[in-house]
Amino acid sequence: MTMITCISPVNGEVYAQRPALSLEGAKEAVARARMAQKDWARRPLEDRVQLVLKGVARLNEMADVVVPELAWQMGRPIKYGGEYRGFNERSNYVASIAADALSPMVVEDSANFARRIEREPHGVVFVIAPWNYPYMTAINTVAPALMAGNTVILKHASQTLLVGERLVQAFVEAGVPADVFQNIFLDHETTSALIAAGSFNFINFTGSVEGGRSIERAAAGTFTSLGLELGGKDPGYVMDDADIDAAVDTLMDGATYNSGQCCCGIERIYVHETLYDAFVEKSVAWVSNYKLGNPLDPETTLGPMANKRFAKVVREQIADAVAKGAKALVDPKLFPADDGGAYLAPQILVDVDHSMAFMREETFGPAVGIMKVKSDAEALELMNDSPYGLTASLWTKDVERASLIGRDIETGTVFMNRADYLDPALCWTGVKETGRGGSLSIIGFHNLTRPKSYHLKKVTA
């Protein structure tokens, strides 16, 4: 029997284990979901919406268990209270737009014809969720998928092994039928076999680029609809008219919060030459104020990375960049908890360029590179010099300037004077190797349903 294991970054020990389902057991779970789907979809929309919201409320009641459990699994300090703010905001917003998003598009309703396009649920939706924001990333699809009338099978990353259990527990206790929303534990081989067999009608995966490629290969020929949010190397650009203090505060938080393990975290910053020196100085001071330590300590503001192998990648990228001429500015002596393993001090590099992997490849850790630029054109060229495109953060007082630059940035979301935030009213999407599809907003509902046309000719006397 294959065991799925979570090694806690807090102490490097096994925190939780669960047996993986066999292929037959997994097929049975999918069959139960398929059997339950039609009855679930026949329920009034408002009933489905309210049951989902009751599930959200029930999870909120479990905060005393969920928050420390998250710290043990992936290292986020309990000081930040879990993911409830974003989790609730996204759930409440999609609930508020569900009726409009799923309403029929009426083309004609006359004495002779009724012509309309309705939104029909796909059927069984498979959500493969990541460990970095395991509740928020899952709810992006789980909430609207259930509201739209789909049943959902959830599989979480091994690093956050218990999250799927907690989500399903909360929703089932709130009244969602057990077969409508299920959590399962799978190894990679069984996951691929299920996908290749066409078991699902829609698959949403958040994870690595290679993981996305594996999903696409497994789904090849099945015509299964896919939503993929993959890698990122999100840039920030600080223009000559930016509010420098606001830019430092937001961009440094975006680069280091959650130990830099954010899908839309800031990984590279381009600063106009007139503000560069001041921006760098202020940024180093900002980052140096973190307290790295045990995430279960209420005073800790920066916990360990989720796994020592993730921290190893960050250290290797930093060392490679320094060997090629980059300069590390944050004094490691300020962070005695850095143990060479999962506990990793934050870092800022200057004298970087795009010949370095640190400025091209996803780092996904509490480290950021800052480059000096002379113009918008230079910054734009550098921002687009990436295989990824999730978000870009522009800092200026000029909305028109930001809009003009934003049109030419190869990205899914353009921020102005903001970063590292997911607005549930907007489509969360990416370009290039960041993936395809989109979640949340009205478009998210449309991706979780299919159009069905009705052309009804009425009998007239």
C-alpha cells in the first residue's frame, strides 16, 4: 500500500500520513460523484449557493484547529491566522454573482420562438490543489463548481495532506451530500490513470509547469477541459513618479510573505534610476525586520519554507547569481534561525541581470532581485523577458501611463500600485507557461460550465 506522507518543515518529522486509494477505489469514488451529480444539479441554485456558504462558515468555526495545522504542514506562522480573509472573500463574491453568471442568455422569446443559451455543469470536476495557499487556491474552483451544479473530487498536495479532509468535513457537516464533494488521496500514477481514462469532465490544476505538462499528457485524446495555473516570475516596475515608501512596503511584502511561496509573489523588480538607490536602501531595511522562526510562535513573522528541498533551490539560485556578479544585501547574521534547511533567511540581490537563473526561473522563496532601468521601454522589455505571465505590478501616479504599458505586458493581470492580490471580481488567468484557462469572476463560472443552446419553435394555430 502506498502511503502519502507530509513531512513538517517545523521539525523535519512526519506530521501526517494517509493511504493512497487504489485505482479501483478511486474509480468507485468518481462513480459515486457521477451518480450524485444530476440530483445535485437539479437542486435550486440558491440552495446550492447557501449550502456552500454554510460549508465556508463551518470551516471558519474550525480555525483553532486549521491554523496551527497549516503551520505544521507548510510553515506559515499562526500570527497571520490562516487563509480565512481571502477564503471568505472569494466564496462570498462568487456566491453574490452566481445567479447572474449562470443565467440564460435569451436571444428570443416571442410567440413563434424561444431561443436561448443556458449554462450547464460539466459534471464531475477534479481539483488538484497546491500546498502554498491550500485553502484559497482550492476554493477558487470548489465554490463556483459546486454552486454551478458540478460534483467535485479534491486532491491536495502531500505537503498539505490534511487540508482536503478539513474542507470536505466542513462542507459535509454543513449539509453538502458526501458524494457531491469528496476528498481523495492519490499517487501520481493513479492520478494519471484516472485522467487518461476520461474520468472527469473538467480538471483544474495549480502547480508546477512540469506538473501541468503531465496533466496535459495524461488528458491527451480525452477532450477533457483543463484549467492550469502553473509557474510564475512576476515583475514589479517602480517608475520615476512612484510613491517610493508605498512601493517598498507592498513589493517587499509581495516578495517575502509566506516565505515567498506565492503564485503571484514578486520575484523581480525594475526601478527607475532616479529612485533606485533609495528604493534599495529602504527595501533592505524593510526585509531586515522579519523574525524568522518557529511558525507556532506568535512572535514569528517569517516561518520555514514548506520543505527543505524548496529552500535548497532558492539557496542554489542565490549562490549562482552571486558567483556571476550579483551582490546580496541582507545580513544573514540577522536571522540566526536559518539552519541551512527549511528555515531560510530573506534576501535581496542587486547587480543582477537576465543571464542569471535567479532572474529568469521561478524562485518561489523569500528572495528578490532589483535592477536599475532608464526608461519604460527598457522595463517593458525586461518584464516580458520571461517564459511566464501571471501578474505585473506597476508603480506610478499616472493611470494612463500604467494602462499604456500594461497593454504591452505579456501577463494575465496588470496591477497599479498593488501587488500579490487576487481580486475575485476579475478573472485569474495567465499566459505563456503560466498556463491557460481562468478562475473566479463570471468567466470562472463559464469555464466550469458548458453552453447549451435551445432553439424551440412554438406550435401556432
